[in-house]
Amino acid sequence: MNMESTGAIAPSRARRAPWTLWAGGIAWIVSGLLFVGAPVIAILLTRAQTDSLTRKIDAFSESASAMPGVTAENIEQLRTVLRELTNLANTVWDGIADVFMPLVIAYIVLAVIVLGMYLLFSVCTIRGMHWARVLSTILCVLCTLAAIVVWASVASLSFLPLDALWANSLGLALIVLQSIGLVLVWLPPSNAYVRARRAARRTPIPSPATA
């Protein structure tokens, strides 16, 4: 039976991975970079957003006294919110710098390990190695579940007086990238390429005496 009629790829033609494996592997590499850098990016975005909001409240409170219907009590409430936001931001940054420094160091070590796993498994998956695709899938599922938990937790904080939780979009992007990679590397073209690669590795190379 012709191998092409069954949808398989002949070992001699399995030298180049299909686009599904390439795209899936690249999506996983990008998601790995995002997964590792998301906490830092989220902190920076949240700090920038908080600073932007405090400046808006401060500017509004300066000119609010001339607006009709605005009382001194309203202005004082705005200033109270401004002080609370400033104190919250300062507390978070001081805590990161002092109390949470061991956690920061642990995060850096863990980030290096996770990123290395993403890169190794993704590259080996693109090369058609079945074991790497399985381990990549497990890593992807675990990291996606973690991202969903964090993303849902941050989304539940929408009551905070912020224009928009910019950092929350990082979790959504990570979930989308992980899911895209997970689907692509298990599509029929990817499966056929992995099977062909496994068959090619199992096929013994004929010696010159038997050729």
C-alpha cells in the first residue's frame, strides 16, 4: 500500500517539519518567554497604570473646586483615594525590594529552568521527537492552568479604581498562545511527520556489504 494514500509521510521525505509543527513550536517558545517575563511586565504595567491614575486624580482635584456641584467633601474623597493608591504602590514596591527578595531570587531560578524546558522541548518537538511533544504538552497544560488561575484572580480585582487592568491581558495572551501551540503540534500533518521520523530512526542503515 502506498504510504501517501494513508496520509503518512515517507521517511525519505520527512526531512522538513510541516508548518504546523513549526508554528506550534514557535508559539510555545513565545509563550515560554511570556510566561517567564509576565510577572515582571505585570508589575511594571500596574505601577505605570497606578502612577497615571494618581496624576489624573491629582490634576482633577486641583481644578474640581471650580466645577459646579463639586463640594469640598468630594475633593477630599478624591485626595483620600489618591493617598491610598500612592501608599499601596509604595508598599508593594518596598515589599518586593525587602521582604520578598528571597521569592524574587527563587522566581529567577525557576524562570531560567522553565524557559530552558520550553526552548528544549519546543525545538525537539519541531524536529519531530515524540517524547518532546508529549513533555511539551504536559508543560503547556500545567502552565496554562496556572495562567488561568492567575488571570481569573486578577480579573476579579476589577473593582479597583483603575482605568483598565492592562497587566491582565498578559494572562489572556499566554493562554491563547499555549492553546494554539497545543492544537497545532497534534494536527494530522504533525502526527504524520512524527510517525515518519520515528520510522526513519528505526530503519537500519544498510552497510556497504549488504547494499
